[in-house]
Amino acid sequence: MSPPDATSRVIHPKLTRILALIRKEGLQVLRDPSSFAIGIVLPLILILLYGYGVTFDVKHVPVAIVYESPSPDAAELTSGFTLSPYFDVRAVTSMAQADELMLNRQVDGVIFVRENLSRESRLSGAPVQLIVHGVDANRARIMQAYAQGALASTSIRQIDETGAKSDDTGGVGAVTVQNRLWFNDANDSHYFLVPGLIVLVMTLIGATLTAMVMAREWERGTLEALFVTPIQPDEILIGKLVPYFLLGLAGLGICVLAARFLFHVPFRGSLWVLAFTSMLYLLVTLGMGLLISSTLKSQFLASQMTQLVTVLPATMLSGFVYDLHSVPAVIRIISYVVPARYFVSLLQTLFLAGNVWSVILPNSFMLGVVAAALLLMTRRVIRKSLE
């Protein structure tokens, strides 16, 4: 019988050591309830808490309507508010009452209908004043848009009823604009928020799972036992990554299922592309945690640094909450070093637009580069420790 070649003699012990390390770390995960809490329970809690609690939709806004002279015409003009799910209307008889309600924050807007209202004036421009509580500028802008839409719908309905669709010469007397929202026909902010929320949850659980792994080994002194064995730095890295990678995939699955079936966010892309890009980002977050943990060698410092360099940038500079096109140029340039920026763009594209390769390929490439760089730096740090 021919002796085994040199390759088999090298690969077999290496694979055996890697499997032993994976088994050891897997048993550690099974024995540690906090790992399951972070990987399984925490994603479910966060997706429910943020998914139902965070929204950019403005509904049931309390508004006061002031009629200088109540009339059927005035009631018809403001019917768009009373019939809209976006407003809770409260009729008052004077601006003094409306001002008091606004100051006490019992209403967030006032619609003032003047006394000289008539059907002719509505067709040429209704004398209606809109006052909006402007402390929250974003909410105020949304309310203004909703109010203008309610008045416009009433005007269009009046034009349809009177048949004033063309002028006396046969030309077009009124132009009707038909709006359509691409990729978000329901005009639901959850379509925008939930994919970004998945990124935030994966950043939190991925980095947190590994942030204290190496630091815990240093504090307990168990790494010294590895120093006298033939184990190599890359074997330690793989042994630490694989169990938490699988646990992170389970958390990702929970988030995706919640997005699809709890919040009804459409998914128009490919599951294979979603799985591949999510694995890349999970490697990025796990690599961040391992690098921080291996460098600081303290669980407390590692946990604090992880929040600082992963969760906060993923929240503020990824496009999850704030549109990056609206931020100053300097901040937008800084955001390019935040890996979450690329994953947010990928998930929003895959969920809402589909397989847009001009977006998928460059963002996936950047995630792959960042993941490789982080893992190589972690391996180098571990090698220095072993040496």
C-alpha cells in the first residue's frame, strides 16, 4: 500500500484542529444562554420594537377647523380633512380657541376658512389658511403636504362635478396630475425602514456576539493553553467564526421573515443574492467584533468600543434613518467607510426594486473587500499574540 502523500499529511491534522476548535466553541455557545439571547431573542425583540415603534408616516393628526361663517360650501371644502385617515378634525368657532388648543398641544394644525368663501372662489383659489405646529420640522412638512392634498382632492372633485374640464374654445381648462410612487406603491415608511432595521440588528448581534469572545479568553487565561499547541492563528480565527456565523444567520432569517410576513414588505429580488450579500455583511460584523476583542483584551472595553464603532455609525451614517443625499458633503464622504451603508443600499434594492446589478455588484464588492481586510487584520493580531 502506497504511503499517503505530503498534502494529505498536512491537510488532515489542520482540518482536525479546526473541527475541534469549532466543536469547542459550539459547545461554549450552547452552554452560554447569553449567546442565544443575543443571536435569536434580541433580533426578534428589536425587529418588533423598532418595526412597530418607528415610522415616518403621520396619521390621525389632531387639527382644528375654524369657520368664520359656517356654510355647506365651507363644509364641502374641508370634507377632505374629515374623511381622511390622516387627520382627526375638531371644529371650533374662533381663532382664539384654535390658538389656545395649539399652545396646549391639543392640536397640531389649524385650518382657517374665511367668511367670503364661495364656489367661484374655490375654483380660482380657495381663501383657506393653514397653520402648522413647526417644532418638528419634518412632521410639519408632511402635514402641509397632506393638507394640500386634501384641499386639492376636493377641488378636483368639484371640477369633475361641474364638468369644468375644458374651456370655451375646446382646450384643456384643468390639468390633472396622476402621481405614482415607484417601488413603494403603498406609500408606507416601513418599506424604507425595515430593510435598514435588518442592517442595524445584524450589526448589533454580529459585532456583539464576537466582541467579547477573545477578550473573555484572555481574561480567563484559556488562550495560554493554546499557545503551547500546534494550532495556527487562522485555525483559531475559523474556529471562533463558524459557530457565531451560523447563529447570526439564524438571527438574519428571523429578521427577513418578520419583514416579509409581519410588516408585509415586498421582496422583489433573489433569495440567493440576499443570502450571499448577507453572509458578506455578517463576516464584516463578526470580523469587527473579533478584531476589537483581540486588540483590547478586555470585555468591558471591547463592548464599549463595539457600540462606538459599529452600532452608532450604522444608525447615523448608513442611510437607515437619514437620507445621505441631504447631509453635508463631508459627512457623506465619511459615510463611505461605514460598511452598513453598502448593506442598507443592497437590502433596500433587493426588497423594493429587485436584482439591480448596477447596485448589487459594487456594494457587494465593497463588503467583500472590507470583510477580507478585517479578517486579515484579526489574523495578524492573533499571530502577534501567539508569537
